[in-house]
Amino acid sequence: SAYAGMVLAIAKARGHAVPSRPLNRLKKYLIKFVKRPADGNWRDRCLALYTLALLDAPQAAVHEKAFAQRDKLPESARAALAMAIAKINGPDEMIKALLKRDAKDEKQAYEYYWNANQQMAMHLLARCGQDAESPEAAKIAGTITRAAREGHWGTTFGNAWVIYAFTTYAGEISAN
């Protein structure tokens, strides 16, 4: 899955041993998946695009196709697409347009696993790829920090995204 690939790509980037053969098979599968005609499952498709960017196999042509559909995408899909575009140093205008929120996003943010904190973490990741030192990134990080309740952000899933976003943000800030 795209999540498994994302975790393996992050582990590999951080110096952990990750078997290349299964990772390459997953990469091939994800490339085929994102190139298939869209079936409305944009959340998985855009997360796969981000995973492929992490695996050094970005699919810029598919980014463009998904971007053209941005008004139809749920917020989490737009955030994942923004993360993919930011990872390959894509156009800032695309990232900004994808991270722009509207009223319908509030309804779509709260589903079984997805929550507002996870959404903000994805926004922070996209901003980090774009410019970690931007005032927008600092504002998002502050909002996420204030949203914690006894060190938690609602769900284990939300916690994982927030921790990933904060470690990425801290690494980008300290590197600069």
C-alpha cells in the first residue's frame, strides 16, 4: 500500500536497511496504480503520489492531472498532492492552491481515521517541502502544538502524522 511504501521510504531515507527488491516491486505497483484512470479514490492516489516522490520516482504528469481536478479532491488528497509536489520542488502556486481550505473541507476532515490534526500535519509537511522557515509553517506548527490534549492529537493515526510532521519540520529548521 501507499502507507507501507511511505513508511519504508522514510525509514530508508533515515538510514535504516530496507530490502530493495520488495520496495522496487511496490514502486512499480504504485506507478501503475496512479496511472490508471481515476476512480474517485483520490485520497489513496495522492498518497501514492507522495510515496513515489519519497521513493525518487515522482510522477509529475499525474500531479498535473490531479491538480486539474483539485476542486473535486477531499482536503487530505489535496494535502498529499501538495506534499508530493513540494517534495520534488514543484511550483509554489500549485502548493498554495492545494492547501487553500474551504467550508466543505470541515465536513470531509472527520472520517474514521482522518482528523483535523492529521490534516494540519499534512499541511505542515507540504509547507516544509516548500519553505520550512515560512511564517505559514510556523503558524501551522503552533496550531498543532496547541491542539494537543495530554500529549495526544485524537487518534494513533493523527499522532503518527503529527510526529512525522514535527520531526520533518525540526529537521528542516535545524538544517537551515
